[in-house]
Amino acid sequence: MKNLLLLLAMLIFSSTVFSQLYVQPNGSTDSYVYVKDEVLFVEDDVNLEVNTNVATTKASIYLREGSQLIQGSGATLNSGDGYISIYQTIDSTSNYHYNFWHSPVGNQDLAGSGNVNAGVSRLYDVNDVTDSDQVATTPGSNGSSTTDPITVSTRWIYTRTSSPANEQEGNYIHVGPNDNIPTGYGFTMKGVSNGAISQSQEYDFRGRPNNGTITVPVNSGTQWTLSGNPYPSALDLKLFFADNTANGLTGILFWDEPKKNEFTHQYSGKSGGYGVWIPGPDNTLDDPGFYVAPPFKNYSANGGLGGDSGTGNVTDVDRRYSPVGQGFVLRTINASADNIVLQNDQRIFKKIGEVSEIRIQEDNEGPTERSSFNSDAFVVITPQIRINMVFNDSFARQLLLAFHDESTDGYDVGLDAHHPMDSGGAEAYYLIEENEEMEPFVIQTRPYADYKQIPIGFSLDAQTKITINTIDIQNFERDTYFWDSVNDTYKKLSIHPSEFIDTGILLPAGVYEDRFFIVFKERRQLLEESEGTKAIDIAKASVDFFQNNPYQQMEVSNPEGYDIKSAAVYDMTGKLVATKHNVGTVSNFNIPTSNLADGVYLVKLTTIENINIDFKTIIQNN
């Protein structure tokens, strides 16, 4: 059997760069490129001819052990009826739980060249390192991991074009077993399992590799579109986001749900939700951006399991680098229709372990601190505090507050993330002004100031107990409080992460948007500081200084009778050159200056209230 391992070695281990790659069988012998733990880079197009001689080596390129294909700036479209094979694994899935996908390949039989539609036919069940069988399908509700090959249910395969930002069923388009998902669009699919259990599942994507510029149309207004990473390589979402802010992109949403329970197809028995990612400020090379986990199962304030829905204690992940096959939702807002653009210069070679997993991993050990990110180069710089608003000891909404000098108190694209408002029953959110309206946000970035009062809103369908869990504090050492302005009570947030704070709040059903705030100083302290500043300003305005050079003395007028305990004169080096103590409340007094050299001096009066009054003067004795 002939293969291209020698060619591969030339490609990877020398400085040679191929402008294009063409792989075809040699008569009765199959030919293929096998890539192990490396990146295969092709500047221009890939032209593949299907292998037909041996059933177990039909693919033209095998990408194994995290290998990926990246293509450059060449304008030629990929072509041929051959295909690549690239693996992706879901660590936890079942017949009952959704995953969001985007196929990195299209059906090579649908067109002569270019990116082509995809569907469930692109999924294969792995037998051996080069041998896979196309998955079987069923229109029934449940797939199966025990059949050979595995069986995928087409009942749950949907895509979603640009549509209003909600989870109405009418926003989704049933795809079923058909290969009619255009490149740029993701799809939903439930996993496979042996009954009501969760398990790992490895899929083999086979087809023509997607490449080049891919456009995703989005309508005017606020829209959600199911898209994803369309390439057989990782995607740098910071680059993707930066390229599309002008096209209306405001956030990226990741679907997740608890996959260790809730084995039902009934929506009423499930508690999935959307995590939200934005790029945040660029602080370090591997800055992961800002991400908050979705709302599902949480642990109660006493450490036990909460109810069957809500936000969970899950391992926080770096969402910046989207792995092969990952689907996600684009949140856009436009005055008119536009296109979101994916392109080759947003691609990057990052393997699982260096990028996020397809989904979040649940943590069964109870509340823990936020995990560190995988990149050794990653260092948190942006000050931030991450909290969970826990409802009825059952579920929560995670909120992230960050501080950056380049942000504003209003909405900043890429620094603030709109709230998905998808947990139901109870919600917590930041309120930020956008287009002269106060809107709900789940991530907020502000410039820090001691006096800031950052409003938090609650929307409750029923009477609800609210508890706060500080999940994480990064590079932020200021005291932080949760302030109930009606009861004038303060609960300190800036404690050790993972300690629960009993706020003592039991709120009736309703919407609360002008009562609760995150603050950094108590109101009493701010008032005292404000009064102190005011007193200093009044004192400075009341006391008058005059340097009487002919009489070689400084004359001080104190008409309000401030009780002055000291008066001092300093030269510009900071040396004390004259002083008077216990001046008292006299309305006028003098400080001799005949022994002082000509120059600029600082005069400082200190009252018994420790109010300091400063004045600069020029002394000229000659």
C-alpha cells in the first residue's frame, strides 16, 4: 500500500511550504496523508480524489491525535470527491442531551468545488485508526451506542438561521437526515448512549474540508444565529470577534446542560442554558476573554445538592479558542441586515487541552474555586469579581464584574455582555444604559471609583430566597459590598472565594431594579468623606494669606475663627523654615519672614479637626 508519509515529513519538518495539496490513488494502490500530532498547513487549495481500492483507507488525509488542517490566503477552492478524516470527542453525552455542532467538512459529493453543505452523513463511527463506518440513523427519539455502527437520532437535528433572540421553537429548522446545512451554520444533535446513562463518544468527521471566507447572513434587530467553528482547525474567537464588531456581533453563546442526570426528552424536566463569552480587554498574549457559565444545577448554601434546575458548579473554561466541530450562537444587533464573516486568518493550531473542551465539565465535588486556564502563558491582569446569585438554594445566575480604565459606565462592545435571560423563574442581572434604556447584562466592565453604585436587578416569578456565592476574585483587593438600599444593609462580597454569604433576603415576586447595588464603601463612609472634602473647601475659601514683603512678614486672616494648632512654612526642598504652634482662634496673625531667602515657599495651617490648609507664596525681602 502506498501512502504519503515521506511527503508529510517534508511538509512538517522542513521549511518547505506547499501552495496546494493534491492526493489521488495510484492505480490499484490507495494514497493518503497520515498526520499525527501536528498541523498540516497548505497555502492554497486541497484537491482530493477518493480511494476506492481498500475499504479501510478511503480517506485521502487522516488527521490524528489532535492534528489539524490550516489553509492560507490562496484563492483556489478545495475540490474533488476525496475527503479528510478528523476526530472529535464528547466527554459526556447521552440519548437525551443536546450538543451544538458545526461540521468541519461538507459532503464532497454535492458539488465540484468549494465549501458544500453538511449533515449527519458527515459523522462516522470509529473502528480503527483509518477505518470508520458512516453512522446509522433513526427517526425515533433515541439513538444507540450499542449498535454497529452507532445510531444517531435525526429527530433532534436542527439548525437556526438569524432569528429573534429567544428560544421559541419556531426559530429552529428541522434538518433530520438531510445534508442541507450550509457552511457557516451549526446544528443541534442529541448524543448516543446505552439507555439513561452519560458516556464519552468519539466521532469521525469525513468530507471535503471547509476553507476560506465564509459568510453568515444576519437580519436587522437583535438576533441569534446558530453558527460555530467551520474549519478542521481551532478558531481564535478574539480575532473572529474583532473582525465582526462592525457587522453587529456583540456576544457568543455556548449551550450546555447537566449530562449526569435529567434523562428525559421533556423540556419541563431539563435545565440547560447559555454561557456567554466576550473578548474583554487585550491584556496578555493568551488572554481568554470573559466567560460566565450557563444556568443549571447548583449546590445549596450548606454544600448539599440543590434543586433540579439552575446554574451549576462547573469547571470554568477558556472559551477563546473554539475547538474543531464546536457550535455556538452568535448574538448580533444591526440597524439593517449584514454578514458575519469567518476567514482563514482567524484559524489557529490549538489542540484539546490547549483549547476549551466542546462543553463544560460538571463538578461533583461541591463548590470550588475557579479553575486555572490551560495555557502556561496566561496571567490574569484585568481586576474582576465573579459571583453566583443563588435562588432558593437550588439554582443561580453567575455574574462577572470587571474593571478597566478604557471602559465606560455605559455599554461597551466586547467589554459588556448582554444577558440571555434564559433561566426562567428567577433572574439576576446588571443594568447598563444602552440607547437611552437600561438593559440587562451578565458581564459588566467599568472604570473603578470608590463612590460607584452598580445596580443589580432581580426578576422573580415567585417569592424567592436569595443567597450570594463569591466564586472568584482576580487581581482585585478592594472591599466590595452587596447593598440593600431599602434596608440600608451591607453584605461583604470580597471574602475568600466559594464562601457563601447569607444575605437574609426573602423577596416577594416582582421586578427589582432600583434597590440593590454593588458598592465599594458604605454610604456613611462616603458621606463622611464628602463632608470632610466640603469642610476643606470651605476652610480654604475662608482663610486668606498675604505676603507683605515691605514689612518682611506673612499675614494670615482667619475671619471664621478656625482653631489653628500649627502654622508651618516650608521651602521647595521640603525643609521646615518657620513654625508657630497653638495659634488658636485669633482672626489675624503674622509669621516673620525677614530671615528667609528670596524664593517660593509653602505655608501649611492645621486645625484641631486636622483640616489642612495649604498656600504657596513668593518671598522677596530685598
